Amino acid sequence: MNVHIDPEKCKPCGICELACSFHHTKKFLPGHSSIRVVLGENGDIEFVMSSSCDGCKGEKMPLCVEFCPTQALNPCGLNHCLLRAVSGVLHLGSATRTK
């Protein structure tokens, strides 16, 4: 399943990273997450998805989507979506949030 990220709603809380790591390890270890959300000094949010993302295979929906408290992550089709990387790391770039 693909995931759409709305940077306007994201409050880089790290819950998506915790949920993702739980899927992979059954423990809350953000270092084992497939998604990284980084808030830059100028307010830009950088999203990085690694090739370890399997869309939470075996789950009803990706856990990052299910547990995002601001609904910044949503399941979607192919257009304007975060696509899982085939290999390496997929850098999703930065988006500046309006205040």
C-alpha cells in the first residue's frame, strides 16, 4: 500500500517511526523504522523512506498511517504518493509548512 504525506499536517512527533519499528521488531525502536521524519532548522520537514518498507505486510493498513495523530499520513493510489523504495533510500525531499 502506498502512503501520501501531507507536510502541512505533520508535527514531526515520531509516532510514525515508532509504529513502523514495532511492525519490524515488535519493539519501539525508531532506529529500526523504515520512515524518517526530520524537522530542519528553517521549519522544513524531510521525509525519508528506506527500502525496508513493506507497506506493513499482513496488517490492515500501514501502522504509520493508523497511528498518525494528525492524519498527516494517508493510504492512497499512485498519484502524489510516497512510493516504497525498490532499493536503497528514497529521499522524499523537503516541504515547508506554513505557520
